[in-house]
Amino acid sequence: MAVRAEHDRAVLAALLGRDPVLHAYQLGDLDDFFWPYTSWFRSGDEVVLLYHGVELPTLLAFAAPERVAALSGLLARAAPVLPARLWAHLSPGLEATVARWFTVSESAPHDRMALTDPGRLAAVAPRGEPLGVADLAELRELYAVAYPGNWFDPRMVETGQYVGVRERGRLVAVAGVHVFSPRWRVAAVGNVTTRPDARGRGLAAGAVAALCARLSASVDHITLNVRSDNVAAVRLYGRLGFTRVAGFTECALTRRVPSAAAAG
């Protein structure tokens, strides 16, 4: 089946909405906020997203285990038109597909988690206050100290879905979002961190609890991504009522240069 660009948001929403937790990030990117930075490839019922609103374009290719083979076929047909360098989020089994065209590096296993036990969340006292655009300078300073290298789009603060904890006037912990889409009823928690000298006191847990309470008023599915080997974070989110629903790999892709023999 031929691969083609898909520009109909209603069609994409119907396909991705079959599994809103697995496709939360892609559903969020259907919003006007992100839509101009997206390119979508479709073949039959399978969809791949290339997000180019960041310095290094990011490929999102997710499928339930029984659909990975079909998505692999779509990736194989889309590979020739993808950028020479990109970051990728891939369901298990898809690294081998892209490795035919790209060198795969910096691979790291990740978990997609979803809030499935609100009772646990309710047992954690919420902490913090909403942050806005006026707090951007403080947020950047906090991330530079506590979470260097994280993916933080300052525009996300405009959603009103960032919660910060202050002590003696200093921002010491924060929980925010990567995705917030009341239209598609999904959110993805992200950019959660605490200053090194304030860790171990439950501040991040309180901020996440406060944030999820806010999100629950607007969305049906609250998700997040976490590195599988980040034991402390996985334990924290488990205590807050999140469970693992899928695994995937984050990796860098660099297009292979054809050898002279192959080119000839």
C-alpha cells in the first residue's frame, strides 16, 4: 500500500484515538499550537509523525504489538524522504526497520506510563502554585541547575499547566506538561524536577499531584514518558498512581552514506 502525506486532522484523530494513551503526544500535536510544525505519513490505518518544531526533527512511530509489522512497512516506505538527521521515538521492533537506512545511536529504553489509580494520587498532598509566562526566567534557571538538557518549550507555560513550589521565595520544584489538549482529552506530564539541595522531601510528588488535579478537569488521559532505568522517577510515578502501559526506544538517527560500490 502506498504511503502518502495526510493533512486531514479528523482522519488522523480517528486513527490515533483508537489508543489515546499510546498516541497522546501525536494527538496533542493535532492542536493548532503544534500543528504547523508537523508532517504526517499514512498508509492504511498506520500513522507516523515527523515533528519539526525543534532543532532536531523528531519522528514518532508507535503501534500496539500486533500492529508493529504494518507500521514497519509504512516506515520503510517513508524512510527515503525523512531528514538526514533526526531523533526518534519507536515502538519495540522498529529500530531494525530504520537501521536499513540510518545509523542508530544513543538508544535508551523508555516507558509510557498512564495515570490508572487516582486513589494513590489522592493520598499525596498537592503542593505548589500555577506558573505563567512571568515565571519563565525562574523556570529556565531552575532547569539549568536541576535538569540540564531537558526538552522545554517555553510556549507550554502559556497553557497554565505548570505548577511550581517555592521556598523562601525561591522556585525549588516544578511539574509541567509536554502535551495539554482539552480538545483531544489528553495530557502528558513533563519537565518535572527539584533542585538538588531540596530533593528527598516529596516536593516533586506534591507538584505532580497538584498538576494532575488541574489536568483532570480538562482531560481523560494523563500520560508521561520516563527512562526505564530512571528507578527513582519510575518509583515516584508508581506511588502517584501511574502504571507502565508500553515500552519504546528513544534514539538518534543519521542517514547512512551509500558506499561507492553501492552507488555504482
